Amino acid sequence: MTFTNDQYPPSGRYQRSFWKWSIEHLERMDKDEEDGEIDTRIYDRYLSLMSAILVVPPPDSYMTYYWKPLSSLGCTDRSSHETITLLESRTTIESGTTGLRTWCASFVLASYLIANAETIRDQTVFELGCGSGFLGIIVATIQQKFNERHESHRQPLPAVLLTDVNAGVLSRCRDNVQLRCNQSSNHPNITFSTLDWFDALSLPCTSVGVVIGADIVFDPILVPPLSARMAVVALTVRNEQTLAYFVTEAVKELCVEEVPHAFTSATYFDLDTAGVDAGLDVKIFKFTLHNSAS
Ligand SMILES: C[S@@+](CC[C@H](N)C(=O)[O-])C[C@H]1O[C@@H](n2cnc3c(N)ncnc32)[C@H](O)[C@@H]1O
């Protein structure tokens, strides 16, 4: 089934750039052709988009991100790609929360998880501060692809538990995960819970395999919740000293490993270089118990 831009329209800004680019190209081609004529509906569409610029703040819009699953997930066609579509805020903070858009740390952690799919592909995954659902969709899709690959001895899909303190954010996350254009909409074992990450230790989740989190707080109070299981967390370095203090406290309880990472050619999430986290470093840390194997 194909899903069109009419169902999940991109932002006005994206559409304006697209039509501006198209008109410039068509006009250039037009000059070279004697009888060429540009359909006036193209100009009308562009002008209607330009007149909508005055709407402040920009409305929420669908964002579609492209990525390539690796061969470890059974992808043999090197030119094929996957898409993830989410309804997102186009502002940094909306309705008093930062959770209605996807942050750079999620792109970095997603790239790491795609390249290291064995970390989560057959594990129960628990996300703290899940925001709009970008990482949850990636995790669910990786698990589904891994399961499809092992058709002969398929296992029930592991659970994915997506949590956030903000009920509105969680509701948006659920809607995005369940968008029919996302493979995650067919994952049968995803749950959504309102949860303050400082209370995470009180959850009965001893069966959780991996805790993940992107752009969450780095407060030492988070160390006990991370201690019950393996955790992989991407932190955007907004304050070096706070991060150093967090790591100092964490190593007293846990093995803390900073994981080198880079955007690989396997993925191409488009970092919004003009965004609020432009130029900020994102670090990935892996936390394990002192006596655990990895
Ligand atoms: C900067 S956003 C990151 C969202 C998402 N992880 C991403 O990377 O796109 C921080 C998220 O943490 C959530 N959050 C803030 N305080 C929290 C808390 N005490 N417990 C759980 N989630 C919290 C917010 O609602 C928001 O969704």
C-alpha cells in the first residue's frame, strides 16, 4: 500500500521550498522550449503557500524520515529505504512541553540502534521520555524486520514500553506509532504509559531487557532507575559540568561506557542544522551492572 502526501502533508515551509525549486526549474526548461507553458495551478499553489506564511506559530505537520535497514535485518536491496512518518510540532516548546517534536539525540540513538540492532531486536525495550515516538517506531520496526527474517522459527515479538511524563505527549506518541504508514502500527506488543522517569525504579519491569532514552535529563537521581537493567542513553550536551557530575555519580553504581558513534551511510536522518540543538554534541552512554557480561 502506498501512502501519499495528501494523507500526511509535510510542513508549509517544506512545501514552499519544493514549489519554489520546481518553478525555478520549470521556468529554466520553459526558456529552452518553444511551445512550453507552465500550468498556472503551480503558481496558484505556490502563492497560496506564501500567503499562509503569516500564520504564527507554524502549525503541526507531518515529517517523513528516511532510513536504510542493514543486511543484519534481512535487507538485501541496498537501494531500498524505509520511511517513518510523525505528526510533529514545528516549534521547540508547544503546550509547555518539548516532547511534541523529535530531537537530535533521537536521530543519533536511532542510527546507533540500526547499526547495533542486536542490542534491541529480540529484547523487551523500555523507553524513558519517549516524546513523539520516533525511537519507539524505529525499535518496533527493527524487531519486526528481525522477526520476519526468521520466518521458520518466528517468536512472539518482545514488548516495547513507551513512557513519558506528559499525557498529551504520550497520546501523540501513540497516534504516531499507530499511523498506518508506519510498520510499527502492526507491532502487537507496544504499550504506552505515563511515567515520571524518577519513578521508573518502582515499576514492576524486572523482565525489561534494555532501557533507552534520548535527550533526557542527566541528573544523578536517574542512576537508580538505570541500575536495574542495561541502558543505552543519548544525551545532548547542553552543560558539560552537569554531564560530568552525572557520569561521576553513575560510575559509583554502574559500568559506564561512552559509545563512539557517527552517522553512517546506512541511515540518513536529516539533522535540522538550523534547529535549537544545532552544533551541540550528542553523546551515547551505555550503562550496565558491574557484574554483567556486556
Ligand atoms: C527534549 S524531549 C526528548 C523527546 C524524545 N526523547 C526525543 O529525543 O525526541 C524530553 C522529553 O522528556 C519528557 N520528560 C520531561 N520530564 C520528564 C520526567 N520527569 N519523566 C519522564 N519524561 C519526562 C518530556 O515530556 C519530553 O517528551
